Amino acid sequence: MYVNRYLAKISIPSPPKFLTQIAVESFIVNLVNIHHQQQDNLIMAWLFGSMSPPMLTKMVSLHMSAVIWQRLALHLHRSS
């Protein structure tokens, strides 16, 4: 896993959930999308697990690891 690819300012765009219209109609999900979401969720869990409760309440509504990382960096920059 390349964590910096997920946390970079310009993060990896999420691959499409479906590759074709037939896949949409048959609900055949793109496996690359599933892997991407799993990796992003793992990083988010790691970030959330590393936060104090007051910081966590500020971040818990965010849904992408790159956004959490940027918000955390902004908060820490303001604090210094």
C-alpha cells in the first residue's frame, strides 16, 4: 500500500464504481474501486484511531483520507 498516494494533496481519484452500462444494470462492481475504497477506509481508521477525542469530533464527518489529512495539517499549522 502506498499511503502517500492516498494522502497527497492531489489524491488518487476513486476509480469508477462501474465500468460499463451493462455492469450498472447487472450491478457488477469494479474490483479496482472496491480495493481503492478498502485502502482509503483503512487509512481513515488509522487516522481516526490516532486522534484525541476533541480532534476526532472535528474530523469524523469527513469521508476521504486525503481530506482528513489536509484538515489535520491545516489544524496543526494553525496551532503552531
